[in-house]
Amino acid sequence: MARSKGHEIVLRYRDGNLSRCVLAREFTPLDFAVEAECESGELLRVNISDLKAVFFLKDPRRRQAEMELGTMVDQPPAGAPARVEFFDGEIIHGVVHEYRMEDSGFFLYPTSPESNNELVFVVARAINTLSLEG
């Protein structure tokens, strides 16, 4: 599964820093780097090994609608409910549609309407535990 160019993202680095950007080119779990353009116009090429996760942000109108309705506008794809605990203790819940060991990570679809994230690319090397629930 690929994520398209122009999508607004937040790069969360392993050291705790973050960058708010827009994808400069399509991204897939097979990629070893993310190419993005920051708000300042700077082009970044960040190695996956330097990241904890890539958060793909919801359109603000979609998030507002979900908050008002108290439910997801678009349901996540079928998959396994999962709990991800990162090396720094942060925990996120969602649905994992597919994960292959040869990939650098996997996409997690948040299931909470309050989430600002449409999708999270979880970097495999940043995980402490991955629990599939159900």
C-alpha cells in the first residue's frame, strides 16, 4: 500500500523531535527513506532508521466531522486490532491490515474518532511490543 505525494505528515524521530511536512513523493513500507517538504520549503530525505513513526494527518474538516459524530467517517480496512508500544513507552491502538517482515514497518489505522491521524506508519525498529488483539 502506498501513500500519495502531497499528503500532510508529521515525522516523529527516534530522539523525540518532530517535523511537520508534506510528502514530496509516494511512500510505501518498502522504502528506506521518506522524502518531504517542510513548512519552511526545505526538502528533507529522512532515513526510516532515524524515525519512530510517520503520522499521516486527517483533513481538518474530516476530523471535525468525526468529532461531532463521535464515529469514524471512513472505517479502517479489515485487519487485526493491534496495540503498539514504542521503545519510549508511547502506546497506540488501531488496525493492522498487513505486515511483512521484509518491510521497514507497517501501516496502522487508528480506530478512535478523536485521533488526528488518518494513518500511522510504524517503524518496525521503534517497537517495543506489538500485540494483535482478537
